[in-house]
Amino acid sequence: MGKTTSIGKIANLLKSKGKKVILAAGDTFRAAAIDQLEIWANRVGVELIKQAEGSDPAAVIYDAVQAVKARKADVLICDTAGRLHTKKNLMEELKKVFRIIDRELPGVSREVLLVLDATTGQNAISQAKTFSEVTDVTGIVLTKLDGTAKGGIIIAVASELNIPVKLIGVGEQIDDLQRFDAREFAEALFS
């Protein structure tokens, strides 16, 4: 239950609030990423904009932005390549995606969520630092809090980089996404 699953759950949450949501399959590098996002789009009942595996992610995002304009959608959720911090060319691709969004949807409200796995240790800090160098990360989605992992590393990430935790994934079902509550998290962490 990682990045793509979180996207599906966020789409479901927004759709349940009456928003017209479009998903963009911009993670064209990971095998089966497009297929996985398509399964979530169908499950939630939202439109997916995609191209073939290996396509230019920025081209997918451009097509998705055009679809948002044409269909008067409320929200566009862009899936981008994960593990970007390990590949410089992928970081450059992310910058290109943001330039397209800024050019095609000037002044749009933009949320940039970094999905971190609760089982990730110190690597979470380096991931968050690297992403923060490329873009203004506005929040963290902490996943896999339904197992033995307690996600304590998120305290260091949030305080060191001043990035708020916004959502937590607590299971694999479509509704297993919750707003982050610091008090409940602290009680669970230390109980």
C-alpha cells in the first residue's frame, strides 16, 4: 500500500465529497504502474489519462491538464515516478512536469504530497530532503500503519524539514485513509 494505492484512496475521498477527479498516469517508468493506477481509477470511478509504458511523463501530464480543462474537472491527481531521489534524470522529469502545470494552469492551487512507507527507517529523511530540493512538498502521506511499523521516523522528517503529515494509510481497503491526528499518533507510538 504505497504511492499508487494512496492516490486511489485520495481520489475516492475527493469523489465522495462531490469533486470531479481525473488521474494522470505519469509514472511511466515502473512496470505495471499504469495498470495498477487504472485498477484504482476503475474501482473509484474516475477517469484516467495514460499513455504507453516508457512514454514521456510530462506528455501524460500535459494531456491530463488538457482533459481537466475540457471536462471542467475539479481535481487532477498526478502519479509521478517513485524513488526519484535515486535517479537524477527522474528528478529533472519532475521539474518538467511542474513547469507544464504552471504554464497550462497558472495560479492553480497545488498540493505536493510525498508518500512515505512507515516501515522505512532513516532513508525516509533522505527521500524527503531530496524531494524538497526539487519541489515544495506540502505534506506527507504515511502509509502501512496497519502492521507492526509505528512510523516513528516521521517525527524526524516532519520536524527537520517542517513538512506536515496530512494523511495516514491504515489498511488496504479503499476507505483506509485517514486525516493525520498528532495526538492519536503519539498515543499509538508510545503505547
